[in-house]
Amino acid sequence: MGSGLPLFPEAASTMAGRVDALYLFLVLVSVFFGLLIATLVVTFAIRFRRRSRDERPRPIHGSAVLELAWTLIPFGIVMVIFLWGAEVFFAMARVPPGAMEIYVVGKRWMWKTQHMTGQREINELHVPVGMPVKLTLTSEDVIHSFFVPAFRMKKDAVPGRYSTEWFQATRAGTYHLFCAEYCGTKHSGMIGNITVMEPAAFQAWLSGGATGTSLAAAGEKLFQDLACITCHRSDSEGRGPRLEGVFGHPVSLASGERVMADEAYVRESIVNPAARVVAGYQPVMPTYQGLVSEEGLMQLVAYIQSLGGPATAGPGAASEGRGQP
Amino acid sequence: MTTQIGPGEGPPPRPPAPPAPPALQEPPPPRVNYLNVAYGVKSWLLTTDHKRIALLYLAGVTLMFFLGGSFAVLIRLELVTPAGDLVQSETYNKLFTMHGIIMVFFFLIPSIPAVLGNFLIPIMIGARDLAFPRLNLLSWYIYMLGAAFTIFTLVRGGVDTGWTFYTPYSTTYSNTHVVAAGLGIFITGFSSILTGLNFIVTIHRMRAPGLTWFRLPLFVWAHYATSLIFVLGTPVIAITLLTVVLERTLHLGIYDPRLGGDPILFQHLFWFYSHPAVYIMILPAMGVVSELVTCFSRKRIFGYEVVAMSSLAIAIIGFLVWGHHMFVSGQSTYAGLVFSLLSYLVAIPSAIKVFNWTATLYKGSVSYDTPMLYAIGFVGLFTIGGLTGLFLAALGLDVHVTDTYFVVAHFHYIMVGGAIMGYLGGIHFWWPKITGRLYPEMWARVAAVIVFAGFNLTFFPQFILGYLGMPRRYHAYPEEFQVLNVMSSAGASILGLGYLLPMVYLVWSMRYGPKASANPWQAKGLEWQTASPPITENFERQPVVTEEAYEYAPEEGAAVV
């Protein structure tokens, strides 16, 4: 790839330019201070070299002014770097609304990705140019890290919890996907490709695969197979809260707290139901930990998300069932 | 330090030097010294003399250094080609793990404190020995026991978790000897704690008359700060590794989410010690450099109090920055913000030290003896290591470079470029004191230059490699990264040669080197007031200190800036 010795990886996301700019600024600061110190040391070492064996230079105790200067000036510079770095970091953390959602599971030693429309890929991910994409990550075993150098983006996939990252690709092409957190024997084989496509080509790709069921539909089937439906009924008569209109809204808990019903909360409520019980319900639900794979959990989350809709807050608020978005 | 300048001599103009050259009237060295006072294995293994214990440590850490270094050789050989073709993936993973464990816990952490600190601190403060000589010997045995566990781990097949032991990989998934490796580190931790305790008590209670806190050599200040980290930090890593062992053997749910644990909790506990551990490695080296820069420019250090206090500042703030290893782990965004800010604060005292060393050279009398070459090399490499730390502390940039070769390059600049350059500089500087012999100066200078050049060729390409996106701990890698990897491996072979040379000529000099005088560098400091090698009691008479540290010229001529 590329001729000669490149100094930068390919830049293919909206973040890449911002990260590179900060990097270049830091390179400049480093070159300046590196050269300053090197020049001073070399100049002093030559100019004040020992000329006779018994030379005894006059002592210099120090200088409050200089000490203050080389405390405050570096302090000012690092504060600029700090704020700049934080600004980029917060932009990376804030997922733009309307982002296309993709679920990712790391497993020794492969990446499994699922599109909402049902396409599933291994060590591959197809995404369109120009659209924000949100990844929801987890791991089935140890910690992995989803790293795409061309996007300047990296996030750990941690077992037992969801993490998110987002990107917006700017250039069609194929880019490296690496696992960046050491995960055992074939860590360096846990690599893949991100294929960024023009929107039209991406639509063609989406409709091309023999997919059939969407992620939410797969989740709905699981919902019935696992008999979740016996308690979480849509008529509010079940032993568990009804799930229509819940996703994306705050939920009141038995403890008095309120929590946002997001992907992480739904996942937790399946594998560790007693952790945060909805107000007005008993902690009677058994755990489904180990009974559903991480991919299955993501399908269930997608299904419950599809029930979310724009209904008013709180369980039992939506009047009519299954609003398919 | 003990010789008072006569009142009648007045302020001399630069550069004439009124005090008579001490080398001319030096008394003959005593016939009995700490080395020849007794012979036989027993006289070494049961010694309570801090100087002999320092030499026992020297043997131990040198062995571990070359063991850890041999793994680095294999790692660099494997990475010459993109395919994983020299060793299997399992083997490669064990190689970098053992390299890390041995270099961090059995070389870098004990190297300067347990060898040079042990030898010099009592002499520098005019004491007969450390406060607890038998505890000192015990700490060496504990270190050796930990090392034995580690070598046992190696012989049984090694461990593959990375020196970081991240959970749940280490507790549940690894099929290697995690328990033995963890216990080895657990055990050796007690040797750190005992050494730290010993230093703190010694520095508090056993300073010679007249040796006030602000007259202490900066080497002693640096070890005082290091000892605080030893005592406060090491118990945390001990407990953390013990919990890993407990989860692995008894399946207590601490870290593995399947057992109800939290894998991120481990990272918090691990880095709470392991980040300050970086300062355990670099602070003593900074102390060495302060001694070298002053001696070889024959000048009081610029800003003594500031340099001394910056060591304490580093030790204290260093305890508050551990979360900067976890910006992409899923810790909260705001926690990341705080850790980033604190990481920038800890950079300031390091920068202050670099500026003060540089200013010390100004209007000094600079000579280019081998230890000074190492000191200048240290300043250069540490500056690069420190500046690249600013990259990693910048939140938005760290996301891209963390867990890549950029990090690998950065910490090698600090630990190898910094700590080992400081260690080698110190070994050369005090070699005449320790052995009573001089090493061949020409060879030593050549070796110093080779180490500097080889080091940069090895690790500078890794910064670029990291920014290009090559993840660390990769056994095989995409072809586009090959050129930089070959450069790095070529550099490593030069660096390896640079490390072998001192091994040869230093050992040679112990027998064939010319005899050293008590003060071959005309240096200040109590250690140069006693014979080379010193007698078992260190001094014939209790020294009394009447001047400030590094008083290379009479105070009357002091310039006030």
C-alpha cells in the first residue's frame, strides 16, 4: 500500500482530520521543546567545556523568575492541549441523532456484526459514505477493542456491558479493522475489513444478501421462543412490565431512582433482572445469563427498541401494541 | 563536604581554583575494605553490610536483565517479517509477557534503588549502614524467591497474559501459568516494601550531624520519594494479583462478569500501582542524573529546592493519574476528563527538572566522561519520552494511539531511554567507588554512544508505526508495516551490542582495571570522602557536614541571578 514511507494512516472519517490536526500541533510543540533542550544542552556543553583540570566555576543558586517561567509556560501549553483533546473526545462520545445502528460482538478471535436489517457479517463491516454509524459493542469472552485506524477510532468491547462508538465515513474504500486489546492466542488474527460504499452501492448491497428477517424480527422470534411473552404481555396483565413504548424513555425503579431505558439497561434487565427492578413489580424474573448468546441479546434489544416508538414515558403508557417503525 | 574552606581565601575570580588538588595528598587506601574483609560464599549470603547486599542485588538484576533482554531479541527477530513465522502465536505471546514481567518487576523497579540506592544512601548521609540491616538482607532473599517463582513459571511453560494481567483473560481464559507468575510478583513486592521502609527510616533517622534535609544529595531525595511509592503503592498490586489468583483458583466473582464481577475494576486496581511504578523506575534515575550533571559540570545544581520538591510532587500526583490508561475502556467520559487533566499536571515537575539540569550546565566546567554522556543521553531521551506522553494524555488523540506501537515507543523512551540510561550512568559513575577499579574510558564512551544510537533506531520508528495504526502485541502484521519493523529490529541488534559491551569491560576491569583513588572525579558528596572501595563501617570517623550539597566552589563567589 502506498509508496515510500507514509507518516499518516489513511483518513476516511469526519474525526480523522480533527485528530490529525491535534497530532500535528503536538508534533510541533514537541519539536520546538525537543530542539530547544537539545540546542541548549549541546551549546552549553561545548561553550562551557572544561578547559583546565582544576577549573572551579562560580556557583549559581537558581532563579525564581526562571523557575516560575518554566513552570507557567509549560502549564499554559499543556492546558491548551488538554482542552483541545477533551473537545475532540467529547465529539467522539456524542452520537449524532439518527445514526445508523450496528451491533458488534467480539469473540475470540473474530468480529461478528449485525445490521438492523438483518445482515450479519464476520470480520467484515459494510457501511455507507456520509452517514453517521453508531456501533454498540460487547464481547462474549474477554476484552477486545474495535480499532479502525483510518477512522481514528477505537473502543473496548467489554464482556458484560455495552459500549458505543460512532463514526461517519468520508471516503469509499476498504480499511483495516484491528483488535487492539490483547485477547489471547490469535489476537493478531482478529482483524478484518471495513468496506465503505457509496450510498447507492450500499443500498444494493443491503438488498443483495439473502437476509429475510430483520434484527428486530429475529428478536421477536427469540422473545416468543424464550417465553418472555408470558409475563411481558402487551395488555398490562402480565407479571412483568409491558415493553411497548419503553425504549428510549426514562423508567421509574422500585428503588425510587429513574433510569434511561437504553441498550445497556435492557441488556442488564435480561441477564441480571434483579439489579434494577421497575417500580410496582416484584423481582421474580429469572436470569437469562448463559441462555442467550450476546448476539441473541442484541436481537432482543433491537426488538424491544422497535417497540419503543414515540409513546409517552413510563411502562404501561402506550395504548396500542406493536408499532412497527 | 567535611573540609571547611579557610576564611582567608576570599572570592576567587573564575576560573582559578584555590583549594589544593585533593588527589595529591590523599592518604593510602586502607588495606581492609568491605570486599576483602571476609571471603567465602557464607560471608556473602549471610552479610548484613548494605554494600555487599547491593552487590548481591547487582548480580540478581543483571541476570534478570539479560534474561528479559533475550526475550526482546526473539520478539524483534519475529517481527522482521510480517508473517508469524519464527515462533507460534502462543510462544510469541509468552515472550512479550515474560519480557514485560521480568523487565518491569525484576529489573527496572529494583535496579537503581536496590543496587545503587542500597550501596550509596548510607554512605551519602554519613551512616554506617541502613536502619535495618537484616531486613535489608531479607529483602534480597525475598526478591530472589520471587525471581525463582518467575523462572519456575518460565521453565514450566510461561504465562501469556501480558504483564498487565487483564481480566477476565487472566482469571478465566488463559491456559498458562498465571498463578505462579502472579505469586512471583506478589512475593517480590514485599522486597520493594521492605527496601522502601528501610530507606525512609534511614533517611529520617541516620543523617550525619549537620546534614539537614536541604543539604541532602538529590539522589537521596529521589529515593525518598521513590520509597514513599514503594510503601504506599506496592500493597495494592500485591492484593490485586492475589485476587486474580483467588478468582482463578476458587472462582470468586471479582472480575469476570460471568461470575458477577467487573473486568474494569481490575484495570483501576492494576494501574493504581502500575502507573506510580513508572515513577519508581524514573525517579531514582532522575536522582542519578542530578548527581552526574553537577559533578561533570562542577557546579551546584540550578534550583536545588525546586528539583528536590519536584520529586515529591511527582510521587504524589503520580498516584492520581492511573485512569489515563483507560480512556477507551468504557470508563465515564468525565472520569477521563479528570485523569487527563491530572496527567498534564504531573508532566510539569518533570519538565522543571529537565530545565534545571540544562541550566546547571550554564557557565559550568563540562567534561565528557562516560557517566556524563549517559546523563546527556538521558536528558534527550527522557525529553522525547515525556513529550510523547503529552500525546497520550490528550483524550481525543489517545483514542487513536492507545494500545498501538506509539505507546510501546513512549514507555520504552521513559523506561529504557530514561531509567536504563540513568542506571548505566550511575553504574559507571560509582564503579570506582564500588569496586576500587577504573574501567577503560574509551570503550565505555563507545558503548554509551552505541546505546544511544541503537536505542533511537529501535524505538523512534515505533512512534510512526503506532500512528499508522499497528496495534501492540501483534505476532503477525500487515505488510505495509514491514519497513519500520525492520528498522526497529536493526536498531535492537545495535542496542543489544551496546548493552553487552559494558558487561565485558566492567567485569574485565574488576581484575585488570587500574586502581581508583578515593575521589577520581573530584566530586562532592560524602561517598567520595571515604576510600574506594570503602571499609565495612563506611567511614573511619563520623563525618560532620558543614556545607550545602554540590559546593564545588566557595560560596562567596556565588552568582545571584
